[in-house]
Amino acid sequence: MHPMLTIAVRAARAAGTVIYRSMDKVDNLKITTKAANDFVSDVDRQAEMAIIDIIKKAYPDHAIKAEENGELQGNSDFQWIIDPLDGTTNFLHGFPQFAVSIAFKQNGRLSQAVVFNPVNQELFTASRGEGAMLNDRRIRVSKQKGLEGALLGTGFPFKSQQHLDVYMETFKALFPTTAGIRRPGSAALDLAYVAAGRMDGFWEIALNDWDMAAGALLVKEAGGLVGDFSGGDDFLETGNVIAGSPKVFKEILQTIKPHLSSDLAR
């Protein structure tokens, strides 16, 4: 295992311990509303600090971009991208679909990824050029050959509701052909599930980079494709993402393109 991936795994497990130990204490947590339908709890903050402490001890000069602490200065050629609890609303309601997400970018390229589900102890990892793993088993995207019969994942644009009408048009375009569409509420896990072949594809509007950086590398290393709504590589910048096995990716892109507004089509 790559030394930086080892650190990322250690940090993710530390955050997972914080989260798991708090699962039956939700009623006592301090919860703050960041924006409409967007919450942060003491657990988010504590889990994030556990991650930052471990990374800073190992790599004190590295930059860190974290959901709750913002951007921490360091050598920008080496940047960690952290979501300590992707799926906070699920966590607060006792809905067991949430994860720790940690990615590492070197010279602007994603190179290490960890998505950790503390509920069932599933650890998804990837290093650039080395493939993707679930615990000790190598994973691959599905062999699905198109949208017909495919199981897709998605997320609602709850933080950017101005895109809701466009999103619903993309949903209506994709839905009739597929075997089903799921919205579990954690993009990091959705992408990890695409990498593991549990879902055949995924699309979402207006994500943050910490929601999808680790999951995107997992999908790529598992043999899938990840892109923005133009089919390019700017998904971390635009926040708009499509992922899937190669043929499913292409069909999602082709199917939703006619329904996108001009600001989303690029």
C-alpha cells in the first residue's frame, strides 16, 4: 500500500470511530444549519479534526481542503480533500448510509482515495495506476452494456434548487430505460458502489469537490469513466458529474445532454 494511502486509511478509520461511537448519541449533539437542508454537527467537526491531526503529523507541509475547516495552507502541489461525514443528514436521522471520504491530489491529479463506511466497516481504496479495492478484494465496474436494465444512482440538487427543474428533466429522460434509480444520500458511497459494480452509473448536479474526489478516483481505477456534463474532466470544478461503466457513462451523457441548461452543459 502506498505510504500516503496508508495515512489516508488510518485517518479515515479514526474519523469512522468518532462517527460510530456517536451513532446512539445523536439527540445530544449540537447541530448547526449551514444553509437550507445543509447541516453540520459536532461529529462532523470532531471527525474532521481527527483526520487533519493524522495528516498534519505525517505531512505537515501539505495543503488541506476540508468541508468544515475550509482550506488550510500548505504546499499546493500536495493537497488533501476531505469530507469527514458525507451524508450528515442520513447520520442525524439514523439512516445508515454515510461515509468518510479522503482524497489526495499531487500536482493537480487525484492519486489516492479512501471512502470508509463505519457502519459496516467497508473500506474502499485506490491508488492511481494500481486499481481499486474493497477491503482486501479488487473491484471493477459492472459489465453493463448500456442504460437498458441498468441500476443508476443519483442525488438531488438540494443545495442548488435553481437546477431542480433541469434535474427532473434528466431524471425523466433516464428513468424509462433503466432497471431503477436510487438516491441513498451519500455521493461518496454512490461512487464507491459504482466502482464495485453495485450500481452501473451515477449522475448529480452541483456537488462539492470533497463529495466526489475520492469516489471519482475509485471509479477510474475500477475501469470506469468519470466526467462533467460535457464529457470532459472538469467535474471537480463544475460540481456536475457523470460516472459509470464505459458504455453506461456514454449513454447517460448522450441522454441528458438535450435537457441541460446552457450553464450546466459546459
